[in-house]
Amino acid sequence: MNIRIQITVTAVLLILSNHLFSQEKDVVFDKEYRERNDGKTTIEINEAQELIYIILSLTDFAKENPTMVKQESRYYDRVQAHFSPFAELRVVKEFDKLLRESLVNYFLLSANAYGFKFNNNKLIPTNVYNFPGKGIGNYEITVNPIITHLKDLEEFVTKASYRKFYDDNQQYYDKLKSEYESYATVSEQKEWLENRFDYKINSYRILTSPLIAGMNATHTFTDDGFKEMLLFVPTINRNNEWSEMYRKFMNVRVIFTEIDHNYVGPVSDRYVNRLNLIFSDRLKWVDSSNKTVEHYPNALKVFDEYLTWGLFILYSYDKIKDDHDLFQKMVNHVNERMVLKGFPKALAFNQKLLELYERGEYAKIEDLYTPLLDWCESQ
């Protein structure tokens, strides 16, 4: 029996950002690494991760669930043409089993692959990200799956000439990375967030792939006081039917609502007791008939989802409020997406959030929490 999956970007993100990654020396940032990356934003289509995405795209599970892998591209066609003859190799079948066991394995495989690099056709540890992906919710693993499947992965790399394929597509990868630099404006987002939160992240690493569809993730790792954010997101959407500025802000929205979880989370954690009281009547805040909200089982997650999307409206207000039509399109987009995801009070929540922000009385986003939660309580 085929298992059909529906993937919602932010729902997956929230689970990942809270549960996927461990920080108990599963990452190591030595002095040289810190000095090399401090203050940097790095955009990668990582070779070890791309191997995982390609293998996942070959599985029967991916074919049965077309929303898992981005299939509408010439790159996907090239991947299938080159690698389909090797779809019977053991690693493809093993990955298919893992996906059928739990979709969580999509994230655990790709996250843990970031801890490896190539030495010829061998995968060796980077000794930076050692075991970053251990589980989501109640699904946990104790052994790094890349190590478990190492020999089978290396067999695939050799027989399918994976490294040649990756090298042959390097010009395309470089083009995708350049589009990020043109459209993502990550440095502007970082500046805006760090001016409004007492929280600094030393290094941003954007890990993208032309095969990522709607399954995004983010988390900030800390070692020896150095914070580095990993951001797993799709490539830039170049919808030619959109105007230039609309295209820019639609892409910024995807990135911003992932990044800001890293800033909102530490603040919201300090209000968890009050959040539990205010959001105890869950049905006021989520549409229980929408399966997406199952990914937000507690008050903290529900509130953070409202706020992280709402902050994009504040960001848009600061950047494009003079372009009323474009700003209103962004507001409508956020509200419509949130309601579609099962958050019925998005319009009222975001109106109140913007009203408080427009007053100019609150220096930091943290200062908005008390009046915003007062309003939430009144509901």
C-alpha cells in the first residue's frame, strides 16, 4: 500500500528546530573554524548531502510521494537519467525502507551527511558536525545512519560515478548559489533580527539543493561560545510570472520564517509558563481538523509559529511599507498561508502585532511579548 505524504514547510521546521539536533559535543568548533567563519554567511550545495538527496529521489517512496522531492526541473531529469540504472543498489532499497519506517529519516540522513566529506570515493568525517541529527519528537536514533550505511553509500558513489556527476553540474550549482546572493538578502535579515533581539549568531550556513521541495529545517549549534546556524532550504524560486520585487520578498519570506526561529526560540522559552496558561484552550488557536497542527502539540510551538510568521510582516513593514500594494500582498500571503496551515487567528494576531510595533515604544521584540500576550489572554 502506498503511503501518501503532505509536506508543510514550517511545520517540519518547527519540529526540527526543537528536536532534531543535539548540542552535547556532537559539534566541535575549534579555534581555526571559529576564526574562518565568524561573521560569515556561507551558501553551499554540499557534496555529501547532495548524494543523499539524489539517492532519496530514486526511492519508490519518493516516486509515490512526489511532494517530497522537487521534480519539476531539468536537474531532476538529469539526476534520473544518470542514476536510475543504479536504483537497484542496496543503499537505495535501504533508504526506501527508512522512509517507510518514518519520514523523519529524510531529515536524519541529510542532516548527518553534513558531517562527512569526500576523500576520493570514500566518505570521511569532517570532525565538525559529528552527529547533529538524532531524532524528531518520539522518533530517535542512537547510531549515525551515515556510518551504518557507509559501505553501501561508497558502493553507490563508485558504481554510479557520483563525483563526476557532481563536478559536471558545478556550474549549475554555482548559478544557484549566486541567485541566493542576489535574492535572499540574508545579511539584511540578520542585521534586522540582531537589532531587535539580544541574541547574536556568529555564522550562517545555508545548505540548499535543487532537489529540496517543501521540507525545510534550521537550528543554531553552539560550541565554546560560538554560534552557527544551519539552514536547510530550497533553491530560489524564479517564478517568471512574479514581478522582481514580489519574487524577492516571496523568497525572503521562505528564508526569514526559518531563520527567525533561532531568535524567537530563546525568548519564548522564558515565557513558557504563561504560554501554557494562555493557550490551554487550544481550539481557539488551531484548527484541529487540519492535520498540520499535529506538528504543534503544545502552547510554545503554537505561539512560536504565530510569531515567527508575524515577524515577517514587521520586517516587510520596515523594508517596503512605502510600496503599499507590495506590503499588503505580503501581509495577505502570510495570513492566508497561516490559516491554510490551521492557525485561524492569524489575521487578528498579526494586526495586533503590527499595531504594537508601529507605536515605536518597544526597542526589542522581547519588549512586545508582554503586551502581545496580554492581548492573547484577552481572546
